[in-house]
Amino acid sequence: MHSRLAFAVLLVASLLSSCHVSNPAASSGPSLAAKVQAASPSAEAVAAKPPAEDITSSGPIVVENQLDVAAQREGVVAEINADTGKFVQKGDLLARLDDRQLTADRDAAAAKLLSIDANVKNWMAEIKVLEADLERSEKMWDAQIITKEQLEHDRFKVEADRYELERERETAVNQQDVIRSLNLELEKTRILAPFGGVVARRYVRVGQRVASGDRLFWVTAIAPLRVKFTLPENLLGEVARGQVISVVSPDSPDSRHTAKVIQISPVVDPSSGTIEILAEIVGPAGDLRPGMTANIRIPRSQ
């Protein structure tokens, strides 16, 4: 009887334990590895993510040396030695104003200087004569042959002539300054190229009368080429000095040029909220010309 009861208890316990034990994988839900795999993107998803777009802008192609050559004095254009499109070096003669009157004035001033120099030499010789007379008068005074007044007269005459000599010397210096001033005015009649480049425009013709400050030529350098553009202030961190960017001419979109950032404005333009950037073209300029508007592309950091 007791054995049957014990067997029944063991059978009931076995049945109860089999009912409570279940599949761990089915009851605990997704595994940790499955959760990590679901949370991390697949390689295909990363490859399909689009890259950050490049920053684009536009701006003019410029050069450092580019200016209008103006007349430094009034006059009549007597000669033109350079026309539009001519390549020039620094100091080349572009044009010449009529300088005949100035040349005559300079020659007259030079002749007058020669006359003053002759007067200086004459006074020097005169003083030597008077100094000899004074030396003789002093000896005669020592011998009590002449009066004291005569000796003083000879001394004052030597002193007066020395002042005359000094006056003539200062007159000569003044005349030299006059000649120097006339030579400077003559130089202003010669219109010279301020730097090497090309004559982009000619504003005058032979026989035209010009006033001081009138434009005569527009001379521009041809290298190095630079591009100037602006970016919004929130993109300031995307560009740095020395960074390489791409420059494309709208007329030749297939031709790309490389430029290096050489200057970033230290201030933001408050009216537009932009910063100005200057980059220099590296390598051959190709189809780029000063004054053109070019498109700029800056690789954006990821």
C-alpha cells in the first residue's frame, strides 16, 4: 500500500515538471546577437548612404596688379607706343605728351646754372685778390704806412665779397633744384607701364589734350590668376588656408582647374552675413582670363 502511494506521488511530480519546462529560445524572445545585428546598419545600407554634397559658389577671376594709368600733368598726346592687346614690361613707354616747352625751359635753366657757376668762380677769384690786398695792408699797418681805417676798409671788403660768394653758391643750389623740378615734369610727359602685363584698353589718341588725372590706358597683369568668392558665415569651418578647391569656367564646364585658398577675411560682412575668400590658381590658366566669372566647388568634410 505504501509502495503504491509513493509511486503515485513520483508520477504526479514528473508530470508537473514536464508541464513547466519549455524551450528557452522560444520563451526568452530574440537573442542578444539578433538585437545587435538589428541595431547596426548593414554594409549595403552604409554603401547606399549618399555622401555630403560639395559646397559651391561663384566669383570673378582677378589679378593683383590691374589699374588705370592716368596722366600726371596736362598736355597734348604727341605719340602713342602701345595699343590694346600689346604685352608690355615694367617701364615700357606707352605714350608721350608734347614736351617741347618743358624741354626749352629746362635747357634755359641749365644755361642759367652755368652762368651762376661762372659767377661763383669769379667771386672766388675776387676774394683771393682782396685777401692779397688785405695781407699787404696789414703789413703796411704794421709799418705805420697806412691808417687804421684803411686796414679796416680792406677787411670789410673781403668779408663782403665772401658773403657775395655764399649768395651765389645758394643761387646755384636753387637753380639746380629748378632743373630737377623741370626734369620731373619732363618725366611726367612719358607714360610708362607700371608693371608687366597687357594693355587691356586705350582711352586716348594722338593730338588729344588731357588733364591731370585723366585715364590713358588700362593695364592688367596676366598672372597669377586669383578667384574671389563669398560663403555664408555658417560655412566658415569648411574652408581653411591652404585648402585645395576646384575652379570651373562656365564657358568650359569640362575643363577643371585647381586653386589654393590663400586668404580668408577675418570679419563677416554684416549686411550679407558672408565671408570673403581669395584663392590662387595653381598651374596653367588655360581658358581662364581676368574678369571672368568662375564656379567654385569645395569638397565638404564628412
